[in-house]
Amino acid sequence: MRNYGDEVRLEIDANCPEETVTFLLERFEMTRDRLFLVDGPVNLNRLREIIDLVDRPDLKFAPFKPIVPKQFSRSKDIFEVIKRQDILLHHPFESFSPVVEFIRQAAASPDVLVIKQTLYRTGVDSPIVNALIKAARAGKEVTVVIELRARFDEKDNINLASKLQEAAAHVVYGVVGYKTHAKMCLVLKREDKELRSYVHLGTGNYHPKTAQLYTDYGLFSCDKDLGEDVRRIFMQLTSLGKVSKLHKLLQSPFTLHKAIIEKIEREIQFARQGKSASIIIKVNAVVEEQAIQALYRASQAGVKIKLIVRGICCLKPGIPGVSENIEVRSIIGRFLSTPASMLFRTTAIGKCMPPAPI
């Protein structure tokens, strides 16, 4: 809940006396068009308490325990594991604990000189934040990019920034006019008289609790080009420098949109040449006009397209001659399906936007 801000709506029980309704509208300086009379419970969050009050295990989800990938069970040194191969984690089915351990070992290792990380939401008493504070107090160079505009977490993030600054960490708040939504961590470790970059890139927040509820991906790598890309993005975020050319990463809002359109067009060319062509995209929403029209063109060229969309989709699949090669699914289940991923050239609902002719 925000302590300050303009009121936008008043929800109240439909049986509430008129004098009470009038009093509240006047007190909050709201007009009648902002009033919503609710025929039922006003605060649905209270229903969450019911699950703990009723002893009906047959109506509840069975306890779920994520697995720890076998690569991490073979070695206690997480850096040795990442050095052998890139590792992709799929949360919450695979445990978030390797991510926490990655930061913890980086903070404890005498060979780690630098830790740079973005923080969007972390939760109260975060083990990741505690590790960063420990690293800063140990004399490591710790840089944290904190997004103060993380909705509903503004106050917590201000307090988080203060704690990190008190520990001598370098705290910055990103680029003015843009929200820093990237989830990334860069660790520079001294090995055999040289510095090696280890990175973690994810679609989810560095929040151990939400990692148990949201479906997200996380990638560990010590790829040199990937590490250099992450280093350049941190340089941009912390020094307000120009956008650097990246080797492997796409950065929104500078290169991501253009590259997506280009990759869709590439699949169109593959299909027209009789080659295998397919696209799988997992996102929150499909609403951008250029991307939608590009996907329509791809479908008409014969590209097989699968869209996994959590929310609004302004593309209409199954239109003969236009989008019959597009399949749209929305995953609604125990875990919140979050973005984002794209696969091009794999062996692989709402208001609709009309397709443009080819």
C-alpha cells in the first residue's frame, strides 16, 4: 500500500449507508464516477486466510519442492560448475538456491574483486542483499543498480539503498527517463593471473520467495562476450554513457524491438527458401503493431508460430490465409507464468488488430 498518492477509485460494500458513502467521497475529494459498489467481499485478499483455517488437504496443492540441477550437486564450488558449461535454470521447477549461492560465494571468495548487480524487487531480509553487504564490508567493489520505480516496492527499495550505502556499496538508480528492468549480475574473479567474468541473467527478480511462485528463466555463464556485454550495460547504467555496441545481448529500448522484427523477417526468408522456419515466443502481452504485422506476414509465408501469452493478445490466430499458422496459448495454473523467451528456427485474446495485406 502507498502512503502517498492520488486516489483513483473507491470500492465499498453495496449495502453501505448513503451518508457513509457521501462522507468518504468528500473526505477523499472523489467524484461519483470513481465510486464502485461491490456486491460481495470488498477485500478479496482476505480470502487467502481461509486456506490455513480449513483442514482439507484434498482441496489444496500438494507440497512442491523444486529440484537442484545435478551439475550443482557434484561440486561445492559454483564457479567451477559454471566454468565447465552454461547452465539454464527454469524456476520454480528448478531451485533458486544456486542463484543465492552464486552471490554468497562471490561475497565470500577472496579472489572475487567486483560484484555488479541490478535489484528490482528483493523482499524483506533478502539473503542476496545480505551477501552484497558482506562483500562491500569485506572491501570488494560492489555496485548495485536499484530501480526506485518498482511498483509498490518504492519504500522498501529506498531503505535497501540506504543499507547498501552504509556498507560502502556503490548505489545508483539507473538512467533518467527509463526503468531499469534488467535482472543481471556480473562477478569478476581473479583466476591464474587474469580476471574471468561470471554472469547470471534472469527474467525474474532476485527474490527467493517469488521464485517459488513465478515461472522464470535464469542463465549462468562465463562466456567472454556475454560478460563483456553485461559489463558495458553496467557502465551505461552507472556512468550515463552512450549505448555501447553489444556482442550477444539485445537491450531494450535501444536494439530489442528492431532485432525481433529482423529475426521474424529472417524466418520469412527461410520459409520462402523451403527451409525449416518456426518461432516460439513467451511474453506478458502481444500488443505492438509492427511485431503483430510481422508475425502475420510470417504466418502467410508458412512459418510455424507458437505464442505463449500471459495477458492481452491483440493478434488473432486462425484466420484463413492470414494467421492459420499461428497458435496462441495462455498458461493459467499453480504458478504465475512470466516472460520472456524467444526461439527462432527451432524444430520447433482480447481485442484483435486487423492484419495488414502482404
